[in-house]
Amino acid sequence: MTERTTPRHQRLLVTGGAGFIGSCFVRDLLARRDGSRVVVLDKLTYAGNRANLAPVYADPEQAARLEFVVGDIADAAVVGPLVARSDAVVNFAAESHVDRSILDPEAFLRTDVLGVHVLLEACRLEQERARRGEREAAPRFLQVSTDEVYGSVETGESREDDRLEPRSPYSSAKAAGELLARSYFVTYGLDVVITRGSNTYGPYHHPEKLIPLFLTNAIDDQPLPLYGDGLQRRDWLYVADHAGAIGHVLEHGVSGEIYNVPGGNERTNRTVVAALLERLGKPWSLVRRVQDRPGHDRRYAMDGSRLAALGWRNRTTFEAGLAETVDWFRDNEAWWRPIKSGEWNDYYDRQYRARLAGSTADAGPGVPAPAVPTPRPASPGSSGEGA
């Protein structure tokens, strides 16, 4: 987080604040002990977890500055009163897993588009109150988005003004949400800023995503379902750096602007898996090459010069961040084992059972085998596994 003696925004509404990146933002913000107060609004779906805020509740001074509200950002009756007493709204709330968006696109539209609309409308009403002199200023609205809105980037790096070409229901919903947010800046003059973060990893990461899934499976000597040839390239961003960059943009970003938040650590999935297996002391033989998912983007990469010009620099190398992540998951089984039960088992079965049944062994991290064919789009009513 950016260092300020007196922050510009002291009363924050953080939606999705019990999720992976949102909870890191809240933990780091309250740990500054600068008087900031936070209201977390979270629906507590499978990805929201009160345990992500355990360090806050363990500290009486921090806990006194946190209020937790269970609710849906698409519910105007819940959102309105919370926005009315906030200096800023930071919207982390989102359905965010591409695989789940392929299985159930509708849930993504409700949260990532309609939910954003409800939040923006609440901010617009507060702007009208400010103009009538009923409050000092309208709240700033920060929309947390993703590099996936650019689509697959074969060469070079995406810049903020590039065309958006999302290729999954998830990234399309995120693109729609941020376009809606920016339209409120243009049409109503609302104080809006947008961040687009790259692939984020770290402690408290829900185990449906690549790094925590492979970590937790490897700890239990279970197979690691590597999509296709594993040569998809991602730019990895440590969660504390992502949360810090968002805080920096909240305090210093120019209204109406979009800021890429790259990690500066572009690596293939194979390279990442090899590094985490080495840290765990587990064999590559756990890796199983499975049928790729539909529309799987090959590469993401973003230019971060606009954020750098704002004065932000990441602080965590990939090697240090991955080591800390691996060690955290190894030391915190009590956090992730309950997550990998119940509904998780149904999801994992739908997503990976057929793929693992048709999987093949992999020759090793430095010897990629021929690519696994991309599956045909699932027919209506199917599980999305492909033929």
C-alpha cells in the first residue's frame, strides 16, 4: 500500500473484501494503523472466506476499524446505505474463474456487470447529494479489472488504450463492467479509476486456480492436470504488490484513467509448475497433460509505464513470492483443506474427471510433448468437458 500519514480516503467500502486480492488489500490497509475504517461487503460465495481476514480479527485495534456486511453488490437496498457513508468504493467483487465461467456464464453477468451497475448508481446518487451540499464530496469508485480483457497477446505488451478482445465469458463480463464504469465518468462526471491486474498469486489464494491447485494436489501426491502443452504464458504478480498498486491508484490515480498492473514476471505454466514442485520436493511425474479448455488464451502481457509514472514499483520478485506462497500453503492446511470439500468435489469432478481419465504422462518440464487438441465447445446441457 502507498505510505501516507493522512490518507485521502479514510472511510472505504471494499466489495469482495473476503476474497483473495480484496482481503489482502484490507489486511494491508488496516495494518497501516492510519485511522482508516473499512466496511467489507461480501456475498460469501465459495470464493469468499471470513478466515482470510483472521489476522485483522486477531488484532483488537484493527478489528475495531473493520465492519463486515454479508450481502450482494447487485442488491441496491444493501449497497446504497453503505456507499452513502463511504469516501471511496473499491470493487473487488467478481466471479473470477474462467473455468467456472465456461460452466455457468450467467452468474458472471449478474456480479461482474449488474453488480457494477448497482454500485455506480449508488455513487451517482451520492454525487447528487454532494452537489446539493449534503456531503463534502462524492465517493471515488475504483473498478478492479484484469489483463484478460485484452485477450490473447501473441507479441508485445498491451497498453491501456488498446482494443479489448475478451475471449471467455469471464473476461467479457469484466470488460463490460469496466466499460460501464468508465461511461459513468464520461456521462456523469463520476470520479472513476480502473486497474487491470495480471495473474495474481500468493497466500489465501482459492485452490481452484493453477498455483494453489497444483500446490495442494502435490502436497497430497494427487495428479496435477496441466492444460494442453503447458506453454501458455502469464505475467505473475504477487498479491501484496497487486493490492499495493490498487491502493496507490486509489490515492493518486487520475480520474477517468485506466492503469495496467503488470507483474514483470512472464513465465510459461510449465516453468511455474516446475518451480513449485522443486520447492515442495515433489516429482514431475505427478503432472498429467489434459485436454485444454475452450478458448484458452495463449499469452498475456501488459505495459506498466502509466502506473510507473504514477510512482508505483512492485517489491516482490517471483522467486521470493513463489517461495513464500509454497511455504504458506504447506504451513496452513487448516485453511485450505475445508475449502477442498463439499461443493469443491462437485466442481472438481465436472472440470477434471473426464480430462484426467484421458490424460497422459508428461516427459518433463524441459521436454514438451505435442500439444493436446483443443476441445470442441460443449453442447447445451453438457458438463463442458468436451468429447
